[in-house]
Amino acid sequence: MLQTKGLNNIYWAKTIRIGMYMLNRCTTSSLDGITPFEAWYAKRSNVNHFRVFSCMVYVHVPKEQRQN
């Protein structure tokens, strides 16, 4: 993520912390499909606050609607 955005190395610690935060809210086969957060706190985690860190986006315009 850091290299893609061209960020300085001072952000490594925060990036790793955010990565672990996200991994703890993803299902895992070793816990029979529940998240580590659910296993620890016995409740579901809310991931509505997740946002894309870096992403290239292209909009597809159908050929019929394109203007030269």
C-alpha cells in the first residue's frame, strides 16, 4: 500500500497496525468461518467504516453512449 501511494517509510507502523486490524475482522478457516474479533469478543464486528486505501478506477461508457 505504501509503495503504491508513494508514501514515506514513517507510515510503516501505522500501515501494519491497520493491516492487522483488518485481518482480525476477516473470516478464517481455522476458526470455522468466524473472525478473530468474533472469537475474542463473542460479538460481530462492524466493518461499515472500512474505506479503500488506494485504487485506480475506470468508468465504462458503452459504445453507444460515447461522444468523440
